[in-house]
Amino acid sequence: MSIALLTFDIFGTVLDWRSGLSCLTGDQFERAIDTQAELEQGSWRSYTEIITQSLLGVAPIDAVTAAGLGAEAGNWPLFADSTKALSDLRRKAPCAAITNSDKAHGEQVQAQLGFRLDGWICAEETRVYKPDPKMWEVASKRMGVPFSRDWWHVSAYADYDHATARSLGLTCVLVKRPHSRAGPANLVVSDLAELSEKLRGAV
């Protein structure tokens, strides 16, 4: 088994955004996430602004509180398995984020992890949001890895991530997080710890 690069969705795959958005109840979370997806396809705005706007549309909070949640999104709780699993996976292959986020969120996430990933490719840099293929094209150039089955993309979301990753010829790993959206994948795991265990000694 050959792995040249592991790339990861962050929000909902590495970070538990349900816990981060605990102010949302009932169907408010789904509505906020769907609103984010709609806003991401419009004219460019930062992810902080998108989070803020999506919360104001569904939650009984004021603009200052919503903006604070958006600015601190990278400090939302990590899933319990994320830190150790990512540390272990970095011994198998370079690990980079491909994420609908701002650069500041990347600093927050990596501070939580306690180490830096090998790359952080985010919407603020590319000026587009997933599922736009440009996100992966920038990652390919940055990481020096061409599109192939040796590039594994890891995400809880078949809609945001795997449809594009599959079209580019990548190996797709679906992580069954609480808010995952299923679809075709080459490998399905319950969490990142299971992925790390499956790859132990494989490369």
C-alpha cells in the first residue's frame, strides 16, 4: 500500500463543530450548515463572516456573539481521537488540511493539536470554497504531489469533499462522525484512530 499524501477536512472531521456550536438546538445546526454551504457559493467572504451570517439566520444570538463564535472556530473542541491519530498518521505520510476556513483558524487548530500539520490549504488563501477543485489543485502544487490513488483524502462529508476527490482520482476515506454525510468511499472508518490502526505498518 502506497500513500504519498493524506489530506483532511477539518470542521466535522477533526473538529467537533456540533460541540463548538452548542448554542444551536433542534434542527438549527443543520440549517446553519446548509446556510453556510449556500453562502460559500456566493461572492467571496471570509469563513468567519460566513459562520456569523449563518448563525444570525437561525439562532437567537446577537451579532457580537455570532462574530465571536466565527472568529474562534478553530478553538472548537477536537474529537477525542484527533490529536493522537493525526500525530501517528504523520509518521505514515505527510498530513495536510484542505479546509473551508480562514488562516487564523488554522493557527488555532494547530495550537490545539500541539503540532503543525504539513500543510494548511484554506479558503482564505484559495478564495474559493469546497467542493471547488481549485482547493485540491492548490494542495497538489503546495505539497508537490500529483493526483493519484496514492493521495488519500479523509473526510466525514461525501458532498463537500469526496465527490470532487473521486473525480480527481484520489482514494477517499469516509469518517463516520455524528454529522457525517455518507457516499461512495474506498474505505469507511468510525474515527481517525481506526484509520491510523488500519495503516499501522502498511507503508
